[in-house]
Amino acid sequence: MSKAEILDVLPALRPEERQEILERLCDLQEAEEGAVHQEWVNEALKSGPARPAAAADWDGAFKRGLARAVKRP
């Protein structure tokens, strides 16, 4: 079923059916976000013990952020 077909059918559904669809979509989104967050945690754990950031670390992060912001439309 295409996205357009789904959108055409939605208005004909009963409120409880639309609520069930919304809940399932939210569950899927939470699962996807949870997986991404777990990847971040795993990456952080693999990087070794935490250390205080030096001024150069903050300066470098700031410059990288500015460079990315300039590239955005």
C-alpha cells in the first residue's frame, strides 16, 4: 500500500483505529531512536574513559559547528 493510499483511507477510519495506528507509529519511532541512542552510548564506551575537555577541544568543536552551519541552505 502506498503512502497516498494510506492517507486516503485514514479519514474513513474510526477514532480508535486511528489511535491504534498512531500508537504503533510512535512505538516504531521510539524503537528507531532508542537504537540510535544506544549506538551513541556504545561509541562513547568504546572511546575509553572520560577526560576533561581542554580549551582546544572546545575551540575545535565550535569551529566544526560553524563550518557545518555555513554549508546549510
